Amino acid sequence: MIYAVLCTDKPDHLSVRMETRPAHLAWVDRLNADGILKIAGPFLDDEGKSCGSMLLIEAGSQADAEALAAEDPYAKAGLFAKTEVRPFKWLYNNPEEA
């Protein structure tokens, strides 16, 4: 099943995001290479600066998806004020359905 991981950064934590970014990108690259990652990218604020993250990942259960989200270096660094993990049905433009 696909899960959406929706993360909101803590206010004034852009420096934490930038310092942790190389480790985060390496983690995302590994998810991608393993076929777990479907989509990933940052949310942007009104100034175009990153203020959160969204990933679509494949996992066997809600618990597995939550455990995977907890491995994100951003999460481990305390960047996020809030993280939601929700089941997601990819209805339109799913390349696996083409």
C-alpha cells in the first residue's frame, strides 16, 4: 500500500533542514533505489523556502510506514513540528497503472 508522509517543519528551523539535507537526500536516494519511494519533495512557504516535506512511500502496513518515516534524518534531527502518515490511493497519473 502507498502511504503519504506529510511533515511540517518547526518555525525558524531552516538551518536544521539545510544542515541535515545531505543525510536526508542520501536516505531518500536509498528509498528510491529500493523501490520504496514513489514521490518526494519539500513544501514551500510564501518566500519559496522549504517548510516541510511530502513523500509517497510503499509499505506493508501503517506501522511499517511510520517506522520508515521515523528513520528520516530530518525527523531524527528534530526538524518536524508535526508528521502525519496516511494511507493514500494513487488514482490519477500513477505510472504503475499506465
